[in-house]
Amino acid sequence: MKKCKYCQTEIDKKAKICPQCHKSQANPFFTALRIILGIFIVFIGIGVIAGIGSNSEEKDEDKCYITLEEFNKIENGMTYDQVKDIVGCEGTVNSDTEIMGSKMTIYSWYGKDGISNANVNIQDNKLINKTQIGLK
Ligand SMILES: [Zn+2]
């Protein structure tokens, strides 16, 4: 047995409506939660649709790529920051190793076609090697 939330009459545990005052015994918290959840799902749906639209737009604008001209400006002895300034954006860290206190990081950038690419090998914040494939 439980008590009606409204008139305090003892009613059956499973009763959904109080036989005394005819008020619903549904937990208002869960009712509210169900409504919020419903709204939330609708918003996710809108978000996904809006997300697909904006993502395809951003890709062309924000895409950073390296050109052969930029690659040719990169010289041995440069710091990663200098290389980053030439290319105009952060490279992708391909490998990051530390051997006998010497830190070696390989950064890469893709060319405009998304296939051609450039790699630079930075050791102790100095460029020691650069390679590129198919840059234009
Ligand atoms: Zn009642």
C-alpha cells in the first residue's frame, strides 16, 4: 500500500489513479523527464541535420594545405614555429620520439589534392630533414 500524493488516502501500490480523488499518481518528475527527453531528441535531430550542412561548408574554407612554393621556403635549421608560419597552420604530428634526451618530431601537411604531402623532421626544435611527395 502507498499513500495518495494528493489526499493521503491509502491506495493500492500499483494504482495509477487515486480512487478517492481521481488524481494521477504518475511521478511528475518522470513526466517532465519524458517531455525534456522528447525535446532533446528533436534538438539532436536538428543539430545533426545542421551539422551535416555546416561541415561540408567549412571543409573548403578551413582546409589548410601546403604548396610546393611554401615547401621550398622551408630550410634546415628552422624551428617548428617558423615552418608553421610558412605553411600557415599546424601540422599533424606523425611521430614523436625521444631518444637519448633528443626529441624528434615528424610533422606532416597535405597538399591541396589531399594526396600529395610534405613531412618535416624536427629534432630538438630544429629542422633536420624535409620531404615531399607530389606537391604543386
Ligand atoms: Zn487521492
